[in-house]
Amino acid sequence: MAANLRNMSPVHLVAAETKNAFNGTWGMESRWHEIFTKDIESRQIFTGKFEAEKTIKFHEAPVKGDAHKGCEGIDC
């Protein structure tokens, strides 16, 4: 079925979907600096059970008019 779809489609697509789950610690660090006005640093550490889903798609020749928004399907 996948081979038939690949042969019929004018678009060459390579995609990967992954799902990961782990127990542990997730840390984030952020900085915001504006000269003479702001100098903010933030460090956050979360401990627990985490799940992550990721989809990556590469299009070789997308069909015209098939524009995608940057945050489509993702919580932005």
C-alpha cells in the first residue's frame, strides 16, 4: 500500500514519528537581556514521568498552494 501511494504522489516525502517516555529530570534555562532595561534569568527543573511525541517531515517537491502554518498541529 505504501509503495502504491509513493508512486502515485507527485511529492517525495520522508517522515519520522517518535514517541518517548522516561522517568527523570527535565531542566530548562532561559535568559532575557535588554541593555539598561531588563536582565532576567530563569531556571526551572521538573522531576517525574515525561512523554514526548515528535514528527519530522521533509518534502522534496511540495504541491503549490499547499502551505502549512508554522504551528499547525503543535501547541504554540
